[in-house]
Amino acid sequence: MLDELGVESIEDLALVEERDLVKYLKPIQSRKLMKGIKNGLVTLNMELVSAPDPSAPSSPTPSSNTTFQPPNQLLPSPPSTARSTSSASQPGVPWHVDFRLNWDQVSSAITLRVEKEERPLPDERKAVVVVLVEQMMQHDRNPSRAMCHSVVRSIVRSHPKSFGDVGKHGDTAGDGCHSLLQQVKTRVEYKNRNNTLAQRRRERRPRTGMAGEARLAREEGMSGAERAEPMMEKTYVILRKYLNKLPAAAMSEIKQEWPFLFSQKCLFSHFGLLTDVNVLQKLQEAISRRGQTILDYCATLENPKIRDVLACYDPDSDKAACILLLLMSYFKEPKESLMLEVDPCATAVDVSTAELPSTPCLIIQGDMMKPSGWLVSIEGHVVMGPHPFFLHGVAAFFSSYYVFNLEYPAAGSSTLEFIQRCFLGINPERGSKTKKRTTMNPHVSTLLRKLIDFEWAS
């Protein structure tokens, strides 16, 4: 790090700014280090020390031309050299900030594999998790998720190819730590299953149209969406306040006040402003990049429902539709929780006469594997369609959860969260669109890890 910053002598430290440390340290660490530099409390190894006692005899000042050594606290070391851990932390510094795994307690076969930047086998990975949790629990009987994340992030940064959620082609899911973090936290909870005193309790918190667009919709219908998009972007803040108000407006009222929000053009644009994600482009890239891996991995499973889906898949089938059905079969979620199959010639009026769920539903015209069109219903009413191109339907269907502040249905939450995290890369630090309290669904995390392992093994 020091070489990259150009620090060669002790005087150079005074020129270091907090922004220079962003990619090396967390914000609080950066501020502590900058405060230590300013007060002259940083040693040549970049360690913070306490202020000198005025009554103590003064010690000689280090020579100004002394060069710095790479700080062990900031730079990762390979397993062969990073042997010690569980050592006492610096005063005032939490134990998990400078925690290092003691590789002496890990088998030599695993250590050798990590040194070669190879991915450990699933059983070897579990063995590392067991050792890691044992060492962490020497500091805290029940480390919080934030503590576990700090430790796991350090390991993943040191050995991304061995432990990170990184695909064979370099694509990273989230911050690359989710699957290992999930394993570590699960192990911690298992170790504390009978220790009620150590269990942590989370405090329960309470859950907390414009005339121009409407006129344009009356005059031009949905064909005016192209012209309406700039107006929708300008009124984004007003629209968000309207959609976020409590109690929430009925979908029929929203459609009357903001008709163009139910066009593909404006819905995708609003989703992009809300999440900074181009939903259609991301889905197309995900199917192209990861679709075949999912198909190949599912072909190795003995799940009868997955076998049935693959048996119906042929070169003329829609790959995106097949992948969506495979994901729902893998997570054991009924396809009716998210999708509904209707006659190829059914219109929006025809579909509206059927009993539709209150949650968003992707309605498929024709064969599920070879859809001829799609519609989307919310609160039991068709709000979009029919339109061609199945993947556009998935994008509109998924976007509706975010745009209209809707919670994932329990019966289809794993499939939707997989799309969110693994296809679209939406990985919030806090919060979820499901009722579950875990930051990331463990089933989603497990499938992601298995797909990465399968991809590397192929």
C-alpha cells in the first residue's frame, strides 16, 4: 500500500489524505489512522500507540530518512506467512478489525490449495469455517453478523479466488462475501443453539399524478410513453413521495394518476432511477453469462421436478423461461406463486375475469416454455400487456416489486431474491423484500456457492 501511495519516509505521512486510504481501509480505520498521524502516535509499522507520558524519559526520535515497512495490519498475507492470530488487539480497536485466521490449525492440504489460489472443495471449505469460528469465539461467544462480515471480508480480500463469490469469468456477486459469511454465521448459530444467554435479540421496529402525463395518455395512449419518459424523470421525486405514502394508494388509483408508469419504457426508466440498475440489460447479460451454467448444473441433479423441466426444454424453447422454472423447482416453490399460464389468444379482458392473486403475477400466453406473449397483474387486475418477448415480461414483473414497494410473496421469495442478487446485483447491506430477518436467504446463498464451485470445476 505504501509503495502505491508513494510514501518513502516519515515526512511523507503528513501528505497522506483520508481519501487515499479508501480502497485499503474502512472509514473508521482511516479516521483513526489519520488522527494518529496528526498526533504523532503512529509507529514505523503503522501501528497506533498511546500518547507518551510527560513524566517518562524521552526516547530518541526516529531518523527522518527511515523507510516504512509494509503494515501487516493493512496488507493481506498468504497462509504460509500469516500464521498468528488471536493476538491481543490494539487498545480501543475491536478484535474483529485486525483478526487473522491462524492457518496452523488448518490442514496442510487446504493451506496448499489456498496458496495456489485454488478453490477448496466443499468439505474443505466447511473445515476452514469450523476452525475460523472456533478462533472467533475465543474473542466473542456469539459474534454479530457485522463482526463476522468484518472477518470474512478480510479473508476474501486476501484470497478472493479461494473464498470469494467470484465466477470463473471474474464476475462477482455483491461484495463477494455472502456465501462464506452465511456459512460462518450459520456455524456460530449452531454453536450457540443451547446457549440462550449468548443469543442476540434484535429490537422490533414498526414497519414503516401529474396532469401533463394524464393528458398525454388520454390523447396518445401508451404510444406516448416515449414522449412521457422525460416528464416522468423530472417528476421522479413527486412520484416517489406519492408511492411511498401511507396508507398506500390502490393500484387502480396509481394507474389513473400515473398511466405511463405502466408502460415498459417508463417502468424500466423509473426502476433505473430508483436502483441505478438497467433491469432489462442486466437480465439479458445474466441469462447470456450464467444461463448455461444453471442449465448444466441442474442437469447433474436428481430432482424429479427439475428433470421434468429439462425434459421439456429443446432448442426452440425460451432459455429464460426454462431457467426461471428450474430456479422455482430447485427452491421447491410452486410456479403458480409467480406465474400463470393462459390461452395464447387470451386478452387482458379475458384474463381479468379469472381469479388472480393480489401479489404481482406474470401471466404467460401459450406454452410456458415457448410463450407467445405476457401480461402482468397486480392486486388481481391486469396492469400491463399483452406484450411479446418473455424476458421483457420478467423485467416488468420484477420491477413492479421495487417501483410499487411490494414485498416478495413467501412462496416465491427465494426465486425472486436469486434474480435480485445474482442476476441484477442488488445486494443491500440492510433490509430485504421478504419477511425473513436474514440479510441474505441461505438457500440463495447456497445455490450461488454451488454454481460458482460447479463453474470452477467445469
